Amino acid sequence: MYRDSDQKEQQKYFSGKKRQHTLKSLMFGMPEAKDIVEVEIGVPGPTADINLFRKSQEKFDKSQPFAGDKGFQGGENITTPHKKKPKRELTQQQKEENKALSSNRIFIEHLIRLLKIFRIASQRFRLKLETYEQIILTVCGLVRLRIGSLVLRT
């Protein structure tokens, strides 16, 4: 993403972790990656994953369970892998739980890979920010068509 000439506007999009000006997108998929349920698009770079998740979670039922990666720890109704504490090891049970969770999440990782094939979500976006949302939604539609969850009427 290119920087705005206004310093205050630049600060909104600067991600200290990535050391560049970024936009963040979040995708919710169904189990076994059968469909894309929700997409959160174009949030400024320094927004934490868990904060973005909490905002998007309001659109779902309160009892809806979720599964996520380590960036989503601390959320309600979300299953995340165990983190290793400094100078400590995970127990064998924690390792087994992490392995079971990752074997279920692999489908979602494949769905993310399908989105990144189009490179719009993984590389520098060179157009106006207003078009970013439209392009991401178009890519999600193409991915849904590819996995067979979007059926076009003939």
C-alpha cells in the first residue's frame, strides 16, 4: 500500500510488526473449508487480530464456536493452540491438543492459500484504497466458485 502524503493519515496504516504501511483482512470459513462465511476487509495495519475478531464476532450467535491461530488467544468461544511459556516446554497433552487443532485448521489454511494465489491479499496494493474492498470481495467470490460453494444460476 502506498503512503499518504499526510503524516497523521500515514500513522493510521503503519504496522510496527511488518515495518510498512499495511491493510489487514480477516476471513471466517466453515469447517473443512466448505465456504467463506464472513470477510473483514481493509482494516488499518496496526489493528490486532484479536480486536478485529471481537468486532466481527458480534455478527454471529453468542454460542458460536470458533477455531483460530495463536493471534486470537483471549477471545470468547475460540479454540487456540497452546503457547510455550519462556524457558518451559509444553506437556505431551498440550502437544497432542495442538496437533489435533492444526489438523482441523489445515482446511482453512488451504482456503487462505487459494485467496493468496490471486496475490491481491499477499502483495503490495497499488490502486486506490476505495477499490480494495471490491477486489477482495471479487477474489472471495472466485475462490467460492472454485471450491464449489457458489452455484451460479444458468
